[in-house]
Amino acid sequence: MTSYDITRFGAIGDGRTDNSRAIAEAIEQCSMEGGGTVRIPPGVFRTGPIHLRSAINLQVDAGAILSFIPAFERYEPVRTRWSGYECYGYSPLIYGSDLDRISITGKGVIDGSGSDWWDAYRRLKAGEAVESPHREALHARNRLLSESPYPPAMAEWDSQLLRPPLIGLIDCKNVVIEDVTLSNSPFWNTHLIYCEGVRIRGASFRNPADAPNGDGLDIDSCRDVTVTECLFDVGDDCVCLKSGIDEDGRRVGRPTENVVIANCTMKNGHGGVVMGSETAGGIRHVAVANCLFVGTDRGIRMKTNRVRGGYIEKIQFHNILMEDVLCPIAINSFYRFGLEGRDAALAGDLPTAVTDGTPVIRHIAINGLTARGARAAAGFICGLPEMPIEELSLSHVTIEMTSDQSEEGGEPDMVDPPLLMAGEGMYIRDACHVVLHQVRVETRQGPGLRLVRVEEEQIDGFTMRRHHAGTEAITRGVEGA
């Protein structure tokens, strides 16, 4: 495969020179000659937005840093999906649309220089006027969205600046991301939309803890995706599977499906492997195996609500180890965000009518999970009374809550009104066909398991231990209502 070193096109890796033109010319020539590798050699190369072409491998060598210039006006609007809505937003720093056979590889670093974007976002949220160079163009292009029955409020979009991801690919096939370190994204780190045949291996996704909306990898209405041997150390969700939001997501109707996540490490962040809250197109056929979660708020997390619609189904987790997470298992049909301006009954715990917005969660299996030092609750599993979680299986699961009596815990997941728990057991509400096999929960306080409106459960070998009360083995450690 032919290699095109960007220094041959005039690029200078001195950390000061703007190399946008040199990189664009290297990509153009590589594409015109049938494809190949565009090589970033050792050095610090500053650049504006990069738009990929088919049959190109962008290779960032060891010792190379590809650093993006945070001049907002240079990231002109492109077609994308932003928080679940099809729209136009600022161009991702690395963008590709309708491409085939593209790769981003190498042992180097791609730095999104996100701090200027984060600062602008914080100033906007504080009520300060911040110049948004493409504001009027974005409003014009997104006008149809503002006229929909439940649009994203343009004022909210203004306050978000429609910040771009570091990597954003839409409608691309045969995608490879390998070995590279991706850091400091303005918004989500890597966002894949409507992509097929994706292989991500050995990459590191890094954002600081205070980066707003600093997800690691968002897989959005994609199919046939494998993520292996990757490190995620971010301030929001590590890996998040999505499929569009509410009415707009149901209009598109494209699921995320056939996803394998294996041999990965998830550190910090709001969730380790997360599904939702944008579930309108459906999420199915997902396998997660041999992964380590360290210090994430939630470990396994599924979140949706009565307006999201769609489904989460046929999901399997196997051989998962967690340390010092807030809540190892959170499956929540009452996620409190996204209900603003809707009927107040949608947030309530009384049954409502089943509609296109009613989400379905079913066929979930967790086999082989060990969690130690959990802080809030062993599990928070909450279906809807009109649509219970169906066919949930937990097998060979051991969860030990922290013994620290000063631990204040927190929200096992986000419901309204907020629910705070500390050192407690597993709570399951509105579910049917629940199987617990060889499950052990060690609590700091309260029972190991509470079942509320749970039908057709099978409990085999459930054991509870309580720190302050010695050892108590029980066959059915259940409080029901």
C-alpha cells in the first residue's frame, strides 16, 4: 500500500505551524491514486478539520501528536446526529460520510484540544454571551427540527454549541480504528453513526473527568461492530450504544445490532458499558465479555423512559470484574432526563397506556460477574408497570458492597424524585421471568434482595451477607410488595 508522508506536502511538526493544507493535499493525492496510507510522522502537527476519503488509512506514528486548532469558525456545518437527532452540527474534527475502507491507526496521539470548547460551553451555561460563528447557518439548516412536535429546544442547542466529536463517521463501511490514543474531545470522543463492519482494537479513549459530555465511544445505529483490547478513561460513559431519540429515532428506525465488546478496561466515567438513553431504533444482539470496570459510577447500565421507545434485547454479559463502582448493575426504564415539557404522568410510577414511546427491555443475561467495593447498591433494576423487564437472568454473580461506614453512596441510577442509596443490596421492580442462580450479595445495610411486583421468579442459591451482622445465609432473601 502506497504511503504519503504529510511532510512531503510541506507539513512541519513544530507544534505551531498550521498543517491543514498539507494534510488535505496528502489525502487528496492518496485518494486520486486509488488509496493508501496518509502518514503522520513523529512531531506535533497542528491542524484544522480533517475530512477523510474512501480507501485511506490515516496513520499516526509513535511519537506523533495530531493536535486540532480550536478555531470554531473552521468547523463548518455537516450532516450528523446530535444527541439522537438527525441534524447539522459543527464538523467533527475528523469526519467521514458515505465512505468505504477507512482506517485510523498508529501508536501516536490525536488530541482534540477540547478545553476551548468546554470553556465556551460553561460560559454559555452560566448565561454569558459567546460568539458562535455558525449559529445562524445551523438554525437555518435545522429549522425543520424546530418545527417538529417535540423538538430539541434551539436555546438548549445554542447552550451546547452543538460541539463536535473528535471522530465522527456517518454511513461508513469497513472501518478500522487501531492502537491510536484519542483524547480531549470537544464533545463525545468517537461517534459512529449508521456504520457497518467496524473493528476497533487496542485504542485508548481519554477525556478528563470534568470534560462535559466526554463519552469515550458512542455506537449509534450501527451494525457488525467489534471493540477489543481498548482502554477507556473518561468523564462520562465509556462505551455507549444508542439508536436515535424519541419520534426522530423511530422515524429513522435503524437499530444498533451485532456488537461485541471484549477484553477492555473501563475507568471512571458515569458508566462502563451503557445502552441508551436513545433507544428509539432498538439495540439488540450485544455480547460483552472479559472486561474490567474500575471506579465507574455504574458498571452495566441500560437507561430509557416512556418517550424513548424502541427496545433493548438479547444482551449478554460474561466474565466481568468490577472494583469500586457506584452500582454494578443499573437497568432503568424511568430515566428522568428527556421528559421536560411532557405529560407529568410519564415520569410517575403508576401504569400508563402502552404507546410507540413505550420502551421494551428483555432477554438480558449476566453470567459471571464479580464486583467489590460497590458504594450505592448492588443493583437497581426497574421496569415500567405497563411494560415490565422480561427474562432477566443473573448467574454466578458476587457483589460485595463497601464496608466503609462513612460511605455516602449516591444515585444507583437517575430517577425522579432522586433516590439515594449507600451500601445496600439489589432492588428489582416491575420485572417478570427473573432467574437468579448462584448469586451472592454482601451489604452494609438492608436486605440483599428486594423484589417489588416481580412475577415468575426463580431463585436458586441466593446468599446474603451483612457486614455489621455477621454472616447470614438465606435461601430467599426477599422483601416483596
